[in-house]
Amino acid sequence: MTRRAAGAAGELRALMELHQLSYRDVSSLASVSSKTVESWLASAGSSSARSMNERHLTLIRAQLPGYLAARKEQ
């Protein structure tokens, strides 16, 4: 995993913790499977680890306010 990808995964972890997001929440925001989210967050040495593309993080950031507002209304 590259340093940039590790940074994206670190930011994703921080967003998940701050907003109490599950893998399923993130997969919905990024339009990917929960398994993909799991691989983004896997340890660098893991065979299942995948780099997270910056566009996915941008998409998550863009959709997060609306997602959180909808979740709050439930």
C-alpha cells in the first residue's frame, strides 16, 4: 500500500470513527461492496489489502452530510 493510499485509508478510518459509520454505510456512500471497504482497511501486509482510490474518498466526503442528515431523521 502506498503512503498516499495509507493516508486515504487513515482518513476513512477517522471518518468512520467520528460518524460511527459501518462498512455497510461506507460501501453505500462509495458505491462499492462491503468486502471492498474491508480490503481498503486491511493491514498493509494482508493478502486482501487494496489501495483506496482518492475518488472514492472524495465521493464519501461529498455524500456524507446528506447521509448523516437522513440517518438523523430516522
